[in-house]
Amino acid sequence: MELYKENTRLINYLKKKRPFDWTEKHYVKSNLIIDEYDKAKTLYYVVSGVICVEILNDDKRYISSFIFQNDFFGLDSFSTFKQKTHSVRVISEEATIFSIPKTILLNTLNEVPNYYELLLTNFADIFQRHYSYFEFLHLPTAARIKQALSYLSNHIGQLTETEQIELPTFVTQEILSKFCRTSQSRVSISLNELEKTGWLLKKKVPITINSEEVELE
């Protein structure tokens, strides 16, 4: 998690400064936070949980990015486009999301301009994730699966008692296939290969990565 960013300072400031203008809502797995084509007028912040950006392509629903704890989303509220072609959905068992209307946010930040730099840092990092995703799609399938698992382990992996890296149970073959833009059968084959090499200790949920192999890379 990118908890080194002091986003909580901004959120706490908004809560104190605008006690009646923000909301904090609880969601469960598969809940839509922003529907497709529904242009946001709100900036959102992930208090807890993991959500994803979904796009529809060739009648198939793919994941273009993951949004983790301490992340902002809803950047389309700042764009001039009248609609969008993605939705935002919860993939963890539950999530808590803070939200505040864009106009109220901007009016409030005019009083403390230093927070603008923090927001711009977040926006730049979000764009960088998307640029990396386009490069990621050119990799062979097995390499995409491995890189996706490494990426997720860096953000949401947990150390087991034996100091191996375990991913949450919601990271399934279906989620990996949607993110890596491949079939579940190809994901299964790639997981088998990674398990045979010793990079993976367990290919079934919860997927477990050999921390020693990761450190060697």
C-alpha cells in the first residue's frame, strides 16, 4: 500500500472543515460504486478495501486497474468528457469509501493550496499505473500473470507464519484473467508453470508466493 502518501491528512482536514458535506459509505463485494457511463461529480477515497476499474471491450468485461487503500479515484469528475466507458466495482469482501463533491473539495482547498500538490501527486501516480498497464499487455501470457501477482503482492500481499506471501482470497483466476486479458484456462496453465518452478508455493486460493524467489528477482 502506498501509505507513505499523507492522504489521510487531507481527508481528516476535509472531515473537520466540512463536517456535513462528505460521506463515508460501506460496500460489500461486487457492489458498484460508479456505474458505467455515469460521469462522476465526486472525488472518492478508499478508506479500506480493494476496488477495480472495469472496462467493456468486445462484449467482455476487463479490469484495467486496481484501486487500493489510501487511493483516490473519480478523476473523470475533472474532465470535459460528458461520459465515460468504465465502471468502478468492489472486489474485496467489503470496502469503506469516503466521498466529497468536486466543487466543495475545490472550494475548500482554495483555503489550503498546499493540498493541491498532494492531489496532483496522486493523479500523476494513477496515470503512471495506466501507462504501465499498456506496456504490460504486450508481455507473453505467463509473464503477464507473474507480473500481475508480483504487483498485487506488493500492495495487498500478507506474510504468513512461515514468511511467505499470501494474496487475499478474492484474487482468483477469474480476477487474474480479467486483468491480464486472457482466458481462465491460460491463467490456470501459467499458475501451474509458476508452481513447478517454485515461484508459486500454492496456485489455489489463497495464492501463495515464495518470498525467497521474489527477493531473488
